[in-house]
Amino acid sequence: MSEDAGLVTAAALGEAETVRRLLQGGALPDEPDENGSTALYRAAVQGHAEIVRVLLEAGADPGREGGDDHEGLPLCAAAAWGHLDAVEALLDAGADPDRREDVERTGMTALHWAAANEHLAVVRALLARGATPDLGDSAGRTALSHAAGHGSTAVVRALLDHGASPAHRDGQGRTPADHARPYAGRDIEAELLAQAGAGPGRRVTVRDERSEGGDVRIVAEVRDETGALRSERRLGTGHAEILHLLEPRPTPADE
């Protein structure tokens, strides 16, 4: 990369030695670029854990949000993409696992992001470091609601094991089970195809994959006429099992 590249660019590209050189030359670790983005945020979202640690050791603030509309907290960025090493580095530096970003819009924490994206290892790490299982986002949805809606059985089990409440209700009065119920017994592939909306110049393909916890999920990819990926949707297939885990079953006395 060029010698005049800034700290934020070097961090985003994973250029650890350049980041060290710039810091040693007097670059400020939290100095934003022209878009308001910080080096720590860019390193976190890309999963460059070594650079995350270098910046934190130089005094970067783990609780500072990135500047533009598409950014937020470094911890939330790392969690959303499943970058476990970066998550642990930020937690070691004092990042608050319960801090909500962009409260006026999503109010999501790192645990919400990790649960919504089925990153089981990150979910477990956050819970082990004190993340509150039943903290709600701006709509009152907990991590359990996000995991249930996405059909992620392994994440639901992990949250329940750490005391998450299946009785919690969000701002619309919906429980985690209510988020899973619309998809239980449905053809997930057909649901995703309908959501993706094939049309002129758009081609939609679907495939199966396994999540970190071993759950089967369906991935729908939308590509344009050149074959370039334009959007991608994922949805797990564990909604029926999740309902079994979350909904109380009648006891002999009830019957």
C-alpha cells in the first residue's frame, strides 16, 4: 500500500506493520477518516484481531462508535461477523458487552448481533463475559427472540442454558416462541425464494449449509445479469424444534 495511506485504511486492509509504523510515527489511534470511520471499527469488522489489539494497546477507545450510518460499535461489528478473536480482544480491553448501538434505530448489543447471525462461539464468549441474556433491543427483542426467529437451535439452547427467559415479551407483546412460530413446518427454501424476489436481471439460487452449531440453514443468493452477488439471505430450519424448547408442555396435573 502507498506510504501516505491513513491509519483507517491500513487497519481495514489488515496491514499490521503499517498500523504499527503509523502509530509509532504519531498517528492517533482514534482519529477518524473523512467518513468518520475509525481504525478500530474497520479492524473489528474485518476480523483483524492482531490490529485490534495493537490499536487498543495504543489507547484506542473500545466503546467509540464508527461515524457513518452503516457503522456502530467495534464489538457489535466483530460479533455480527463472528470474529471471535476480535471480540475477545475488545472484551479484554473493557468493551461493555451490554452496550447498545444506534439506540434510536436498532439498539442492538453484540449478543443480539451474534445470535441473529448464528455465531455460536461468539454468543458463548459474550455470555461467559457477562452479557445479559434478556436485554432487549430498541423493539424489546432479546437475543433469544433473534435466534428463535432465525431458526438457530444451537444458539437458542446456549441462551437458555445461561438463563434466557422464553417468557420475555418484546414491545409488540411477542415472546421468542412467537418469532419462531411463523416458520415452523414451512418450506424455508420457498420462503427465502419469495423474499428474495427474482425478477428481470436477477437470478436467485439456494443452497444448504451448516451453521457453527451444526444446524442446517438455507442460503438464498441474488445475482445480477453479470453474476455479481447483490444480496444474500440465510434462515435456519430449526423453528419447530425451537418451539418445542420454548413452549411449556402440559404436565400430568394440567391434563
